[in-house]
Amino acid sequence: MTAVFVDAQTEAHTHLIKVRTGDFNLQKVDEINSVSRAFVGGEIDFDQLQQRIEAIDRKVIDFTWPQKIFGAGLVSVAPMLLFKATWADLAWAFFVGIAGYLASQWVGRQTTTPYITSAVGGFTIALLAAALVQWGWATSSDNIIISALMPLVPGVALTNSLRELIGKHTISGMVRAVDAVLVAGAIGGGVVLGAVLVRILAGV
Amino acid sequence: MDIIVILTEIVFGFLSSVGFGVITNVPRRTLMASGITGGLAWGVYVIVDQVSGNLILPNLLAAVTIGVLANIAAIAVRAPVNVMYVPCLVSLVPGAIIYMSMKDFTLGHDATAQQGLIKTLTVAFALAIGFVLAEALMNQLRPWIKRLMRRA
């Protein structure tokens, strides 16, 4: 889907590297950035640069799982819905969001099929939210779903793609915008499936 | 508007940004800065939304806030500014609207779905243009801020 073009000013060859798009890891971006700054500034030579980059590639830079789970929970309480949804619903959204995030991460590890991760995340969230309302523990499944979807939804990707379009990086901007729409479609489909499933089960 | 309400909104905006920063693995030294930027930008959004009530202006001004504060923070903690932007954006971004519009397409409510899609594009463009404005502003201010920080 995405690729990096490496070009030398003195040669006609262009090297094209395909990028396996998966998770964000901004920490690696930051480390590569500081290493290349050191290289351009003449603080390290080319061999050191190569070593450092290989080290960054191999190193697992990550927050721990408990931290990530807590983070997903925090994102799931959307500020957009404060004073619009009830506080109990927002508290439920915290846990439902964690479940959806974990489900999509787990599926992402099992399969390489694109977009299925978002669909499963949406499905899990809708299933739990509808079930909570069905049992009478929560008031509005819509509010819980919208809030809990925040970690999965491609809003940041869409905004960044428009920033790329405005910056005249037309191709990568278009690619990301289409990707964002497809991700949102997958989530929407998953949510509808989950909600329908609960309705069928409750109807029986 | 109640001051307590605004403070609560800012706190939740802060928490949201920090949480998204953890999910997307931002470097630890930028986590606090982007959390504060995200919270303040959300505060700007809420206040402008109350005062003006239209769709574009709150998003635009919030994006300008993020652009300016994130650039200053990026100079202070020495990190790429794009790494700062991503977590700050999470509460402003039209993720919920694009999801609802896609859900409407799935359910066959075509008219509301198209409305939602246009709303999504409006919000996203407002944010993107806000960033362009902030970048233009910061290009003028950056040398001045750097000088100021070196003295401090």
C-alpha cells in the first residue's frame, strides 16, 4: 500500500521499499529522527549510523500491556460526549473500549487479512454495549459505542491524509484517505453485525 | 459557562490525549507535553463551540492552538513535531462522524450517510487548514522562540 522512495542525487536509480503497515510506533520515528540528525550534523559516521538504525529496528520499543490497556480505556472516554452521555455510560465505555481494543489487537496477531481487525473491534464493542443496555445496566448503547470506538476509529489518519494533500503529497494523501474510509466502513459493518446479533438473541 | 465544566473538559481532553499517546507509542518525554496541548486545545474547542455554535471555527481554532503549542513543545523537548500532533488530535478528529456515516451506508440510510461524509470532510479540512495556519505562523516565530528559550 505505502512505499518509501529512496533516491540518490547523482544516480538515475530509485529504490522503492514497500512498507508493511501495521501499528503506529512513533517512538521509533523519534529515535530514527535523532540518529539522522546526529548523522547530518556530523556527530557520527556512516557505519555508526547503520549500526544504530539496525539496533533501533531490532529493539522492541513499547509501552507495557497494562499501560496500553489503561491508555485504550482513557481514550475510550470521549470528551466529545461529556455532559451528553450519562457518567455511568462513560464508565462502561472505559471497559468496553478496552475489550474492543484487545479484540482487534488479538485478531491482528492471528491474521494478515486487512480491515478484519477493525471489523472485529467494532463487532465486540457493539455486542457488549447492546448487551449492557439489554440487561438494563446502561442507558444508551449508541453513546457507549461511539465513545468506546475512539481508539479504533481512523480520525487521526483522515486528518493527517488531508494535511498531506494540502502539503501536495497527493498520492500518499489519497491512499491514506481511501484507507481511512475503508477502515470506517469495516468498523460500521462490524457494529451493525454486533447490534443485530444481540437483537436476535434477545428476541428469542 | 461554568468554570468547573470547562476544567472537567480540559482534564478529560488531557487524559484522552495521554491515552492515545500510549497506544501509538509516542516517546515518553513528549507524553506530558502532548497531553497538556491536547487538553488545552479541547478547552479552546469547547469554549469556541459554545460561543459561535458553528462547525468550522471551533475545529480551526483548536487546530491552530495545537499547531502553535506543539511546535513550542517540540522545540523544548527536542522531538519531531508530527510526533506531538498525533496524540493531541484524538479528541477533535471526526472519527465518530465518519463511523456513523459508514454505519448509515450499511443500514441503507443514504441521505444521512452522505450528510455525515460531508461533515467529516468539513471537520477534517478545518483541522488541516488550522495546522497550515499554525505552521505559517510558527515559521515566522520559530527563530524568536528559540532565542527566548536559550536565554531562559
